[in-house]
Amino acid sequence: MKLKRFLLRYYPPGIILEFLNDSGEVETKSIDLLTLSQETDVDQLVNLIVFEEPLLKENRKPQLKSLINKLITKLESKKVQSFSLAKTLRAHVLPLTNCAFNKNGDRFITGSYDRTCKVWDTELGEELLTLQGHSNVVYCIAYNNPFGDRIATGSFDKTAKIWDANTGELYYTLSGHKMEIVCLSFDPQGLLLATGSMDNTAKLWDVETGKDIATLKGHSGEIVSLHFNAEGDKILTGSFDTTAKIWDARSGKCIFTLDEHNGEISSAQFEFTGDFCATASIDRTCKIWDVNKGKCVATLRGHVDEVLDIAFNATGTKLVTVSADGTGRLYNVNNAQCMATLNGHTGEISKVTFNPQGTKILTAGADKTCRLWSADTGELLQTLEGHTDEIFSCAFNYEGEIIITGSKDNTCKIWKDSKAVKEGPDDEF
């Protein structure tokens, strides 16, 4: 085996080794550095990596040290931020349903009740493409990040579509669901698309051919959440039948049913390592599960109304929950202890996400605001005001210096960090 080059992965921190195998084919393997911080002893870490990784020889140590120091600098780079409104887009004639960035954040997409998906230039706030063809609401949308050359749309017309993200050309219409499609996701390798439907099933589709690979049957209620793990070999579905299920993404077989909630599931997520997943429910709890055993390892209580959304930070060490009770709760995943309560919204919070660095939390609320919180202390850092109706969608770009928010006021707003310095995506060496 021969090392070709290093690739830096900033969020979560890691180094990807690209190498030639014994057959001369290019392969990659990742060295995850999930506990990296300013306190890390870099020389000790470099020695350990070279000792454990056969691809790396002693002469690579200086380069490895330089890369790790670059990762540490990147992690510390977005500590102080101030976001201001850059653009307001009246994106569609009818209400918005969702919005999502591509990896670089230079483009984003919006879905709407007007049956279209639109592609936007983030910097200029200009519409680039309109993806037309659905005969009902475009409810869920996604880029095939990190590649960003495909867009998937899921519709109440019972179909999903795969599009060329650069030209708007329609590649495939995916037919087979018997009811509305309400969630979808690409796998991390961009090879599979998963769709979840009100017909109680999920389907796996081959992105290159548009073929129906597998139907995930077993839920007795609408599937409202689905998520691939980072390896792409498992998929997690959450349903109104009060259960979540872990499936083998290659065979479509159910591995475990997670059935300890007493109410409908609202969100289900893997953390980065894939060892744990979390489920949120209208029973006012969130549960953390051991993925390899299918067992609940912690029940997170404290909300006094439905838990509507959850998010892990990039390294899987923290979990945040938000609720119809107007609060968020930040947890340490390792001991399931509540680290902070996010108080400030005056209505239900329907969406939550961490920034890529894991230093901040963004929440979207019915009180027409988005709020930024410290992921260390839970302190309210900034309130993004300007929408005139409930905000149901919010997202960071990959660098964490641009935010998009989507509202029932039928506008999408672009917020930019006034302190940001423009940087490129992951680097190659």
C-alpha cells in the first residue's frame, strides 16, 4: 500500500488518507480526531498516530504535526461572531417548506407549496434555477453533500426526483410510494437516496440508475424522520407508530426496533461515530440508544411539552433537544446530564442545529426569531429578528459563517457573520 495524499476534514476534525492498495486502486481511510482541542499534546498525538497507522512513516511526522495544528486553529476560529441580515428573499409564490445549503454554502435550495424547488446563489441572493415537474407540494429537499452535484426533492405527489444541481436537468422520477413523501436523505457516499412516506414505508434508491433497491417495511405509522450513519451502512427511521428502527442500508433488513417511547417520534439521529443514536418524541422525552445492541442507555427528561427536534454536535459528545414548551436543553452524551437550559423563546421551538465547529446552537421558533446560544454554557448570544411569522427552518453553511432561515412569512433570510474571513473548503495535501 502506498500513501498518495492527505485530506483534511475540519468538521468533525480528522485526517483522511488517500492511498493505493495492493491492486493499484485508490482507497481512503479516516483518522478521526474527535477530542482534538487547544489542550491536545500534538507531539504525543503524532507519535501515537504514526505508531498505529502502517501507511505513515517517521518522515511524515512534521507534515502530520502541521496538519493537526491547522485543524486546532480551525476549531478555534469561529469563537466570536456577530450575524447581521444580508438578504431577504421572497422565494416562492406560495409558502416555503424547507431550505438547505450545499457543502460550500455558495448555493442553497428552497422547497415550496408552489410545487417547485429553487436554487439560489448565496452571495448575490439571486435565483439560479427553478426545478419544475412535481404535481403537488415539494415538502423535503436535499443536496448530496459533500459532492453537491445532485438535488433530491420529495413531494406530496408521492414521488421523489433527482436533479442535476448545476443545470436543473431532471435525471429520475422515483415512483413507488403510495402516499406523500415527507422526508428524504442521501447517504454520505452519494450512492443511495432514502425516502420516507406517509404510507408507513421507507425506500432506498440507487442514485446513479434511479432504481428502487429496497422497501423498508415494518412501521405501522407515517415515517417522519430518516438518517444515515456516517459510514452509510445503516439507516434510522422514526415513525408516528412511537418506534424507531435501525436498518441495514445494504439489504433493507431491520436490525433493531427501538420501542420504549409512549408517543409519536418527531426526530431520530445518529451521532458521528455511529455507536449511539437519539430519538425525540411527543411523550416529552428524548432517548439515547446503543446502536450495536438496540438498547436504551438513557432517557432525557425535563421538557414539559412535546420534544420537536434534536441535534448532535459534529463529534457526538453533546446533544440538544427543543420543545413545544419554548425551551432547549443541552446534554452531555457520555453521562446524559443536562448541561444547560436554553431559555428565551416565547413560543414553541421547532428546529435546532449546532454550527459545524460545535461551539454554538441555533434554534428556530414560533416567536418569529432565531436564537444563537453558547454550546458550552447555554448563554443566549444573539437573537435574529426580522421575520413576521413562525420560523420553521434554519441552517449553517459548512464554515459556520452564514445562516439561512425559512419562515411562514414566505421569505428566506440570509444572515452573515460580519467578522468572517472567507476561507476555502477542506484542504488537500
